[in-house]
Amino acid sequence: MTEQRLGHENLGLGVGLRTVHFSHILEHQPQVDWFEIISENFMDSQGRPRHVLEQIAERYPIVMHGVSLSIGSTDPLNRDYLHKLKKLADSVNARWISDHVCWTGVAGRNTHDLLPIPYTEATLTHIVERIRTVQEILERPLILENPSSYLEFQDSTMSECEFICRMAEEADCGLLLDVNNVYVSSVNHEFDPVAYVESIPAERVVQCHLAGHTNCGTHLIDTHNGHVVNPVWNLFQLLHQRTGGVATLLEWDADIPPFPTVHAEVLKARQYMDENLVIPAQDPPESGSIHSEAIPHPAAFIAAEFE
């Protein structure tokens, strides 16, 4: 048994709960350790999705993962949203609540995208204060995920990794380390993904995300489709060695295959938990200039799943 982080245990290997798999899960009750839900898809739903979730929550641990908290926005925190989030967490006995280090809208408008923030002292102070408020309202630690990004701000005075490390310590929150996001951003912005994972405070990592991505030649996009590539498995193995094991989940949100295929992909993680395993390297794609146009993030499609 690994040491608990912020009171949270290692749940094992989980899968993102998606509507296309509802019937299979209810009929076959697969041997899955836990499920992660997109919070917004269930907060206001009292129809079939919520009914299915309640049945699944009776059998499996549930973790909530949001895409609309907008912790980096300058808009006031949406307290109605936070109270709905807490109510849903209580109703399904969610083990924890997570979201992203980003902003998703301004002036009351939601872009349904996970937008990057400038890594400055002013941004850090702003986000730390908001995290503390959110944790007081939710009455539990907030778990925040490192983003994938496609542009950077010239005004940034620190790296993403330094920002996230300081944020976690100063706000006393947990981290969801998405190793696919680390790899995607490392290629897009030409930084060392291994140094990133080695710098993250292991004691604050509550959860890990795995996913596939799309190689566009000059850049990568975090599309959550396809299989996990070798460099991402390398980063997962490193994280596992540093933490001793944390709850790990596979996201597959585009071109979703049958449930057994998705489940089999996350189960591959077991072989990478062997610290003596040597994983073949894979050359990163050629890096190039990244355009500043908004690139759709899978969250835009996930959050709209039931709309």
C-alpha cells in the first residue's frame, strides 16, 4: 500500500466514463478499479446519465474531473457552480475533485476550451488565493492538472513547472500530473519533459493521466485519441518510480473504441511499473513555430457531450 497523499489513496488503474460505454459497463460490470467522470456532464442532469452514474457509483469508486472551474480567470469565482460541484461529489461519494490550471472564459462567457495563463508572480498570487477559496467551499483539497499548451506568453517570468510546483505548495492543493500533457507541451515549447517530472513534488501528486495525442509534424495536439506512445510511457514509469504509485487513468475521447480496447490500454501501465523495464525510445517529432490561433481542446467536446 502506497502512502496516502492529502488523504487520498492509490485507487489503481481507471478509465474515463463515457456515454458510449454505459451499456457495456452496466451489462458486464468489468473489472475496472475506478471511473473518472467529467463533472459538468452530470451536475445538472437528472436523466439517464445521472441514473447510470448512480448505478456505477454503487459499485466503483468515482473521481470528478472538471473543465469549467476557470481557476485562472479574472471573473469572480462561480459559487453556484461550486455548490453544484460539491453537491454532486457528495451524492456519488467522489474520492476527489479535479480541474485544470487554466482559464475557460471571461465576462461570464465559457469558451469550452482550456486556455493558457502567463506564468508570473501576479498570476500565481491570484490563482493561489482562488484555490484556497475553492477548497474552503468544497471542504476538501482541490486537485489541479497541468495543461497541454500550444503557445506561451512573453510576459512569463517562470516555467510552467516552477509555477505549478509553487502553486501546489503555496495553495496546499494536490496535483493531477498528465504525463501526456507534459510530453505534448515539451515538444511544442522545446523543454525537457524528464526534468519536468523530476521537479514535481511527488508527495502532492494524487493522480496521473495517460492519453494519446495527434502529431501534426510541427506540433502535437492533445486530442485524447489513439494509443499512448513510448515517450509518454517513459514519463509514466518515471512518475511511478518517484511516487511509488498513484491513481492512474486513461483518457480516450475521440474515435472511442469498444470498452475492452480502452481498458486494455490502461492495463498496459502494469508492465511499466517494473522499475527495471527498459522502454524503447521514440524520436520526438520535429518542432517548429506554433501558430497562436486557438486550437480546439478535447474538453470542448467532452463538456458538450450531453448538451
